Amino acid sequence: MTKKFFAAFALSLALAPAAMADTFTVGVDQTVTLKLSSPANSVVIGNATVADVSVYDSNTLLITGKAFGSTNLVVLDRAGR
């Protein structure tokens, strides 16, 4: 049985100051691509033991599951929104 975790990502984007993304599942040792509608300047993952985030380019994030659990992700633009 594959261990999976549920990650609820709260995104704060330039066009949506406090947007909430849908909850989605990322398998442990699996990666999901997250496309942003606006360029990101800062990216922070809430619980780094559960997931890792890598910036592919300013509009594309790669989320990798590391362990069972849940976390959140905050993405800010240059204005801090």
C-alpha cells in the first residue's frame, strides 16, 4: 500500500491576495507540478518533514511528498501579497 498525504495549500498570489487552492494528494516520494497564475517571489512550506517545494521557474512549483501528514504552502509575489 502506498503511503499518501493530503496537503492543503493556501496560496497568496498577486491577483488573489488570499486565495485558497483545492486540497490534493501527493504520494510519498512523488512530485506534483503546481502552475501559478502570477510569478512567485517567495515560497514557504509549512511542514518541511511532510513535503518539499522546489521552484522550477517563477510560475511553476514542484511539490514532493516526503512523509505522511498535511501541510500548507505560502506563495508571495514581489509586493508581499
